[in-house]
Amino acid sequence: MTRDELATASELLADAAQSVDSDDDSDRLSELSDQLDHLSTADEGPDHGRLARIQNALHDLEDSAGEDASATIAESHDHVREYRSGVEGV
């Protein structure tokens, strides 16, 4: 089962990773993209805690990335937020 919101978020972060100037930000975005890609097809979906950690990282990256990348990261963040709104618990 593919979790479309997480797959879209992953694709957006992969794009953002290529457009940032900082190697550290690029590495973090690539890592988050990989995590979301894996979570989009994993047997079990992520829990609130895992998604919260990803959202916190995205928030930090929105603040440190350039203007173009920040918009893409924010869009990705919206997809994670949308997916998380349907996760049971908490």
C-alpha cells in the first residue's frame, strides 16, 4: 500500500535537496526524503512520534534553506501534516 501524501512529500524534498546551497541542508533533506519514501511503502505506517520528529526537522529546514527551497519544503511539510491528520491515536 502506498501512502500517497508521504510519497509526494518525499519527492518534493528530493527536489529541494538539489536546490539548496548548503551541503548540510542538502544531506538532511535527502535523508528525510529517503525516510518518507520508505515510510510511504512500509508494511505499517509511521506513528505520531515519528511524524512529529520529521515535521520538526522540516520546520528547522524551512527556516535555514533559501527562499525557493523553503517553499518546496513547506509544501512537503503540508503533505506530511495532511497524512498525520488521519493517523489514529494521540
